Amino acid sequence: MNNSIIGERELKIIEEISQDKNLTQRKISHRLGLSLGMTNIILKRLVNKGYVKVKGLNRRKVQYILTPTGFAEKTKKSYRYFLKTIHSLQDMKEKIQRLISMEYKKGKTDFVILGEGELADIVELSLKNLDNSGLEYIRVSRPEDVSGSKAVILLAESKLKTRIEDLGLQVNKCIDVLSTISGSH
């Protein structure tokens, strides 16, 4: 195992130290849900790798300081996480676009995005970026606003499907976007 590679718990401790250098081991362990012993072991490992420096303030109190190497590692990990997130969002958008394109090929041209939040935003962005002429959509947050619609309902919140059923709304087709693109429908 490469000694310079840091794990998830080590990165979390580095992030905590970068936000507050006056943390005690007890506070770090509490914030991260780690045992005090495990926190101590990880901090010693970070010191040995040169990511964290310990400064003795007095006999009983120490201060943890992120070194330039520790800061660089935190930045690299954050950048990798950012790229992974962007890739995941792009993948999700492409899956949603394939789903909508399949419906479009079946002659469906009207869509309703039902829901609020990030998934609804991604569904809307996916629709905006599709190159299908004649495709139309609206976005609503309440099931009552889609009553009697001939459009395909794109559920951006799974819990709203129950509300549609409870209200007895007649809808043409309802697709739970998250379940469908994750393959769990």
C-alpha cells in the first residue's frame, strides 16, 4: 500500500483541521463519528506523512496545523471529487435524455416535469438540451397541476407518485425518473 495515499477518514480529518485549527482530538472524533483512539491513530498517520503539523501550546493542549502538503492533498482530492460529480451529472443527464428520446420516438411530444429540487432541475436541463423539434414541456410542483394532462409525467420526486394515485388523477403516462435511470423500476 502506498503510504502517500490518504483515505476518506484521513481526508475528513484534514478538512476539519483546515476549517478550525483549534480542534481537539475529542471534537474531531465527535464530529466525524470516530472513536477517540481511531482519531488519534489517523492524526499520527497524517503527522508522519507530513500533512499535519502538531504545535504544542502548553503541556495539555496542542494545535493541529495543515501543512502545505496537506493543503495540496486536500485540494487534489477536492478537485477529483468535483470532476467525479460533474461526470455523474453528465451521465445522469444523458440517461434522462435517452429516456425522453425513447418516448419521443413513440410519438410523445408533451412532457410535464413534476417536482422541485435538484433532480427536477437536471430533468429540465436535459429537456432544454435535447435537439428534438416539436418537443414541449412544462414544470409544475404539485400533482394537482397535471390533472387530465395528455403529457408524459416525468416524476422528479418519487413521493409524488403516491399523491397522484391518492388524488385519483388520470394521467397518460407517469415515469419515475430516478427509478428508471437507476434501473430499479
